[in-house]
Amino acid sequence: MKRTSAAICLFTLCATVLFGCVPGAGSAQEPPEKTVGSPIVVGFSQVGAESEWRVANSESMKSALSEENGFELIFDDARNEQENQIRAIRTFIQQDVDYIVFSPRVETGWTSILQEARDAEIPVIVIDRDIQVEDRSLYTAYIGSDFRREGETAVRWLESLMQRRGKADRPLRIVHIQGTVGSSAQIGRTAALEAALERNPNWEIIAQELGDFTRAKAYEVMGAILEETKDIDVVYCENDGEALGAIDAMEEAGLTCNAGDGVIVISFDATKLGLTYCLAGKIALNVECNPLQGPYVADLIRRLERGETVEQIMHVDETAFDSFTITKEMIEGRGY
Ligand code: GYE
């Protein structure tokens, strides 16, 4: 019988867990409970290495699920292909790992493989992006961000900036660069912008392109947009990498990015690199997305090992930074 077969299926829906409240979060680790005997074997399918955020997320998982902490981590990089993730999860099942953790590329297409994991009695923890399955008991828990709320923070900030400037009713020409289509991060951040467009009939999307969450792709698509028009008020990028690529392209084309008299760039992630652009005024608003999920996964597994009840959905607490109020000190104290 699997270690946790008694512990899974006990969960409460929709609890919000603040990252700061979980033991070991981002700072000193909880004393390892399982250093004697066999380690807890965890197979982790990471979606890829497309961004600074992702690299920080992988590092966080590797350091929390370390040998010293009583784990054996089998790490697989899916290179941004769902097929590779499915193959990795199947291999973890064949290896009879104790837990499967994965960060899904997109929300759909997971039912069969999760069924296979359930048949093998291996608990599954989804991190970062969420999944859509009819039978939610196919996974034990989800730890990640509320992406719709992140998008909401961004558009509300923009609305209030326009109001403060007495420009709430003026036309606003927006370029929208999207992340990986079908990923929760893209779906939530896009949905918030779309809802804001409904409320603000004077807002207009003048171009919408896919940036795949990478600096290179965003640079390329932004360059093409700029050949058509330079009359742009806002660029809404769905992560820091995209924002940096779009800024590179705009600066090369002679545009200035700032929330004063330039193009207003909105971004998500708030990595250290992204925040240095915010401090320089080039990113007007950067909405935080916390990648340091390793300690939460480790803590969750320990709780399952003890047979405790766990919440099925855990959203992390996140904030936002704008170029008007950010300071150097705010960036220095951060862990990613
Ligand atoms: O915003 C982006 C990454 O899923 C939250 O994926 C994650 C997103 C993040 O590549 O930088």
C-alpha cells in the first residue's frame, strides 16, 4: 500500500494559504522529520525553463525537496511540451515514486494520466498552474497563484491611474502580449483584461500577439507591431520576460517606456530583474507572482505523511509594485 493512501481524499476546497504563514517559507527550513530510513521519493515534472520565474521555481523545489530534508527528488524538465510531461509522469508511475508533483503547461488534457496515477495509488500535487478535470479527486492538492486576481490588480491600477489623470474617458490604445495559450497564468491574466475592456469602452486592443512567456518571442512580435504603428499607450505583458523583450523592441524603435509621458508597460512576476526595470521607471506596474513554492510542497507532503487533512486548493499571497513607489530596498530584500 502507498504511504499516504489513508491521507489523501481528505480535503477542503478553496482555502487560501498565505505563503508567509507556512513554516519554512523562503527562510529557514523546518527541521527535517524524515532523515532516518528511506527518503520520500518525489517525481517532479517541471514545464520548462522559459523564464526567470521558472528558474526560481525549479531552484525552490530542488532546495526544499533535498536529500538533507529527507527527500529524493527526480526532476524532469519537459521543455515546454505537454507530451513530455505526460511521458515523465508515466515514468514516475513505473518507478513507483511516493508522490508525483507537476507544473502543468496547460489546464486541459490530464485526465487519463491522472487516472493512471490514481490506479497506482500515487498522490499527485499540482503546482503553479492549475488544471481542469471533471473529477477533482484525481489530484490531492493544488498550490499556486490566483491568476485572475493578479490580472484584476493590474487593470484596477490602470483604471485608477487614468482616473487620477482625468483621462478615464479618453481612448486608450493597448498592445496585449499573451503567455502560453491555455495555461492558467495566461487564462487568468487575459480574462481580467477582457473584463476591463467591457467596463471601459474607450479602451482598445490594437494588437494581440503570443509571447510564449519569453523575452525573445515578445521582442519579435513587438517589433512586428511597431512596424504597423507606434501610436501605443499601454503594453500589457503577461510576464517579466515578455515585458523586457517588448521594452527592448520599443526602445530600439525610439519609444520611451514610462508611466509619465511614455508607453505604460504592465508586467507580472516581479522577479528581481523585472523590478529593476520598475525602479528604472520602464515597467510601470509589476504584479507579483511568487515562485518559491518548494517549502510549501515539502510541508504539504510532511502533513500527508502524518495523515493530516490538507486543503485541496492553496492560493499564495501576492502583492504588486509600481514605478511611483518602488525603492531599491524593496528589491534587495527579495528571494527571487
Ligand atoms: O508568470 C511566467 C512563467 O506559470 C506563473 O510561467 C507561471 C508563469 C510565469 O513562465 O514567467
